[in-house]
Amino acid sequence: MANEMQQECIEVITMSLDKYLQSANYEAAAVLIKNQLDKKFGLTWHCAIGEGFGFDVTTQHRYLMYVFYGKVGVVCYKC
């Protein structure tokens, strides 16, 4: 990802997890992240959040972000 896009993705992820992490509502957080990324960068974004998961995805080149927010892993990608 380009640096500017990375920073915007991190802001969206942080905002969403700050809102929903206390209640451990990962599904609502993932939906919020996905919808915000769709609005900012176009359609077909996907988001998975959890404390222990693996993934194998096919993405568009340069459209994948995998970050940890504390003990919670977040993967966002565009396909």
C-alpha cells in the first residue's frame, strides 16, 4: 500500500476498534472498517478481526494490510 493509504487504513482500524473493542464486538468493528474502506478507496474490501486466526487470501497488488491492535489481529484486503 502507498503510505497515505496505509495511514488512512490505520486510522479507520483504530477508530473502529476503539469503538467496539470494549464489548468485544469484532463483527461490528469489521463491518465498520469494511464500509469505511469501501467509501474511501472503492468497493470490494474485506476485513477479518480476531485473536487467533490464519488466512490465505488473493488480493489486488498493493491492497493488503495486516496489523495488530494489542492482542487483536486485523487483516484488510481488496480483491
